[in-house]
Amino acid sequence: MNQYFNRIASVLVVMAIMVACNIYTFIPIYRNIASSLSIAQSEVVIAGSSFIFFYACGLLTFANGADRFGKKEILVWGMLASAISTGLVGIAGDFWSLFFIRGFQGFCLGSFAPVAFAYTYDLFSEKKRTLLLAFINSGFLFAGILGQLLSEGITRYSNWTTVFFFFAVVYASLFFIGKQTLPTTSTRSVSVTHQIVTIYKLLLRKELLYCYGIVFTLLASFVAYYDSLTRYLFGSPDVLFLIRAVGMIGVGLSLFTGRLLEAIGVYKTLFMGVAISITSLSIAFIYVYMSEPFIIVVSSVLFVSGISLLIPTVITLIGDMSGDDRSQALSLYSFILLGGTSLAPLVIMQLTYVQSLFLLLGCFLFHAWMGVLLYVERRRRGTGD
């Protein structure tokens, strides 16, 4: 059983990391792409946002088709479609081709996240399921740094198109590995009307809306933090590389989220994540005036740590509150998460670094407010901890 779990978990976690990497690949290379295609950097940002928007649409589309067509089938054929679409990004020649191909790539990569969550629930009992979900979420967060490092590193020694040819080969390899390794699960016929009605009912639940309020700006905050920092430190590539690399240390905190949830409860864990994130931003403000690299490195580690706590905590809240509608609730979570993220680069490119920090501070104060409202609502219903 352990060997069976390890084999499946390894494939799913690697898929999670490689899929999520492409959310962040544009951040370090906006200028390289703009120069290569002779377009404005703002147009590259818009093209990058098309990826996030269509990725969010893919999350919702494939999650709703997984029960009918089979979760393994969606996962593995999604990898093949992702390989083709990712390779096409590397041959884009102008703004519009980049915009549509990058969007198509995002849609194809949307076949992974909510389907993988539901697939995990189908395959494993509670203990192993919780462990695998923690690993997958850690993989998503790890990819937030790794995607930037790979993109910057490959472009530094080759060119930006090689980044996408590299990922195309990776996705094609994962298609063959997944086809041979992943087991098939049962399918069932679920009407589109029933799925739409379920989503509508979920959106009427006040406590879930509070969670989705947090979700909308959660990953967007992560993207905004590194996007604004990349522009602010454009002339210091070595410092940027160090900040991203050391920031990966913070991802490790997500592996201990399960123990924290058991030890102090879901709401205290939520507020701990918010507090760590606000502390990180406070340190980033200090860096603006002192310009000591060590300060911003500490801020980066703490910021990633805060997000690493918040994402699995919010997933736990949504999963616990949605009951039998968990699959739909989590697909809606993924859609809202990435929908908010698609707006982040468009907003951040209009702001200075200090203005970006103030905006991020406002996002985490909003998270705290939503957390308080959620706690009060759950206590009123007699379900708070």
C-alpha cells in the first residue's frame, strides 16, 4: 500500500509543480519577450494575464467533466494538450498570437488542479488523502518560486522561447508516465444543469462567500509581491535570484499545516498566516529605506510562509463546510483563486513598489476581516472551533 501511495503521490506532486510553474514563468522575462517580439512590456503583461483567465476557465470546465469522462483521463490527456499548447507559445510572433496561444495553454493546464484534488479523494482514505493534499499544495507553492527561477535561468543562458519548449517536453513526458502509472477510477453521469445548480447553491452560503473573499486575493497577492519586486530590483538580477531561491524555504511550512490545524484549530491557523504575511510586508517597507538585501530576503521567506499556511487552511475550511458538494466547491475555489490572480499583474504594473506594498497590506487586512466574519458566522451556527 505504501509503495502504491508513493508511486501515485510522486506523479501527482511532480505534475502539480510543473503545471503551476507556468503561472509564474512570465514574471522574470517580461522585458525579454517584449524586446524579442518588438511589443510594449504592458502588452506582454496583458498576454500573461490571458493565461491566468483561461486557466481559471479550464479549472471550472475540466472539474465539471471529470466525473463523466474519468479523472485519470482528464489528467493524462490534459498533460498531452498542455505539451502541445506550451510548445506553441514558443513560436508566437506578435502580441495577438502570444495572447491567444498563452490563453490556450492556460486553459489546457487548467485540467489538473481540481481534478487532482477530487482524484485524491477517490483513491485514498483520510490520513493518506490529507498527506497527499498537503504535498500537492506544497508543490503549487514551491512552483511559485521554481517557475521564476527556471524561466530566468533558462532565458539567461538561452532565450525565452526555450523556456516553453522545455516545459513542452516535461508535459509530454508526464503524459506517458501518468498513462502508465495512474489507476483508473469510476465515472458517473452528472448533468450540466445539476452542476450549475450546485454551484449556485454554494454561492448562496455566507460562510463560503467569506472563504472565497479570501481566496480571490490570495494567490494574487503572491504574484503581486514578486511582480512588483522584480520591477523594483530590475538592475539587481543576482539579488532577485537570491530572494526567489531562499524564499522556497517558506514553502516548508505548508507541510506542517495539518499538525497546526489539529493543535490550535483552523481559525487560529488562518490568523497566524495573516499575521506572518503582514509582518513580511512590514519588513519590506523597512527595506525601501535601508536597501539591505538580508532584509528583503527575510521578508520573502516570511511572505511565502504566510501564503503556505493560508492556502491549505482555506482549502480545509471549504472542504469541511461543503460536504458532499466538495468537488464543486473546490473547483469554484480554484476558479476564483486564479480569476483574482489574472488581475494582479494588470493592477501592479500601474503602481510603484511602495504603492504595491500598501495594496498588499490592504489585502491581508481584508483577509483578517473575512476571517473574523467567518468565525462569528460559524460560532452563531454552533460549528466554530
